[in-house]
Amino acid sequence: MSRRKYIEPSRLWIWASFLLVEGSRSRSVEFAPQILDHPSNLVVRKDQPATLNCRADGNPAPTIEWYRNGKYVKPSKEDATSQPTLLPDGSLFFLRLSQEKGKSDEGVYHCLARNRLGKAMSKNASLYLEVLEEEFRLHPSDLKVTIGESWLLECVPPLGHPEPIISWKKNEVPLSAENGHYEFSKEKLLVAHAQKSDAGAYSCLAVNQVGEQVSKAATVTVFERPTFIQRPSDVVASVGSSVQFICGIHGDPKLVVQWYKEDGDLPSGRYEVNQENVLQIHHLTMCDAGKYICAAYSHGGTIFAKAALTVEDPLDTKQKEWNRPKDVTKELMDIRVCLVNVTIVPSAPAAHLHWKVS
């Protein structure tokens, strides 16, 4: 049979007295306040209560004060409907937040614990009502770009608490960064190399726990650079004949094609350009010789191509110098007479022209 351990009552009393003395000594040690529980950021719904926590330790027990945007908050101990209430543990309680001008409860708070040995200040904590305003601070703008160029859309969302998150849509379909074509930053949509398929209507979506707002749509137009399908070729022709220069170009529907003569004008009344951008010149003269330029213009860029026209004179017999009359100088053989704005009448009788050098 086991024997129970017997402790004399006198020894129990001595042990209890020792613990009581030690506890009294520990409580009598004074120290400055320290914050044990800091307040946290809060975003609350309208007409909902809110509590900013603050718990501090110290000996003597510290008093708790609250400050909003650096200014002292005078709490109420009775009417919690009109002012914030200071709870026994030091927390600040709001039955509902006020947004009245000059009396708003929204802001940045901190608590301060103090006793005669010092004070301790908590971390800052923001207190705001849930909100998402309607108007975007910046809507994305229309863009016109060329294939291969980079382009950027910007969108600044409405003010809101919590801060709204931005996402993007193209033609009402959400965009994803998974394929690597689109790059997203906080408020920007970037494409490094434009493709024809990028054309469309883009809008940004601002979302927080209150709801969502959609921006106005921005139209992105992507132009294709004009390219030559067929460049004009050099031509050799005789005086009086007709020639044509072909200029085949691929590009956007609003492509503009024009013909020029380098260092001169196109022969008035003797040229035409058809719908296929083919230049035709009739009744050639020696003055028509030169280089002709086909130029194509569009929002996607400008390109040029040149072709040379050589006009041969059938009257140039290329006689050797020793066969020429001695009274005709070498300089005279280099003279050319160009008739400008000559009207050709096919039914007129043949005319004989005689030239005389005086």
C-alpha cells in the first residue's frame, strides 16, 4: 500500500508567502510604455463600425491618446454616435465614419502611450471608407501606328479605397500577358512591335471591392508600310513615240501615288496616269528625256522609285566630223530645239520646217 506524501501546513504557508512577496516585487518595477498591438490599415463600408487597435504595456499603466493626421483626437466616453470612443484597452472605436467637410474621420492615425517614465508611439494606420469614383483621371487616347512600331496606351483610374486594380480589354475581351505580346505596368499597356491584328478598341477596367468602372474606348489603327510590287523600268524611245512607266504598289486603301520628273515638270497635255498608277507620255520630244519618280504616300510611310527615259533623235545621223561642212562648227551640232506645248493636228497637211542660224 502506497504512502501519500505529507506536507506540513507550516511549510505551505511559508511557500505561499514567498510567492506573494516575489510577485509584489515584480509589479513594483516601473518601466516606460511599449506598444504591444499596433493599429492596422482599414477600409470599411459606409455605415459600418470600425476599430483601430492599440494595446500598450508599462508601469505605471500608460494612458492612450490618439492622433489623426498629426492632430489630437478627442474621444467620447458617452456618445459613440457623434465621436470616436476610446475603449478600455486603448483601441479607438467608430460606430460609423463621418465624411462631412471639416469633420471627416478619414485619415492617417497613430496612438501614443505615455506614463511618467516616457511615451511610445505606434505605427501609422490609414482609415478610409470604401469608395470607387466614377470619373477616370485619364482615359486612353486613340493611336495610329505602323506595323513594327511600338505603341503605348495609358489609363489613370478613378480615385478609390482600396486603390483600384487596372486591367485591359480589347473589343470587350480581357487581355492577357501570357502570350508575351502585351506588356502591362501599373497604368500602361505596351506593345513592342505592332501587328496588323492589334487594330481595335481598347479600354481599361478599374476594380476594387466596391465595384468596377470602365474607361472610354481608345481606337488603335495599324497601318501597313507601302511596298513596291513592280518598280518602273528604264525606257529608250524615239521622238514622237509614246512610252509608259509601270509602278505597282501595295499598301493601305488610302495610299496616294504621284509621278514627278526630276529637275523638271511632266509634259503638259501629253501625259496621263491611269487607275493602276501607270504613267503614259505621248508624242515624245527630246526635252522629255530624264528621270521620272514614282512616289507613294500613306500613314504607314513614303517610298520612291526612279526610272530613266532616253529619247533618240532619228535625224541624228551620227556623221563623222570629217564629213561635216567645214563652215558648221562643232558647237552647232550640240544644239537641240525643244517645242513646248505643241498641239499636234493629225488631219493637217505635212509641214516642212526650215531652220536658219544667223
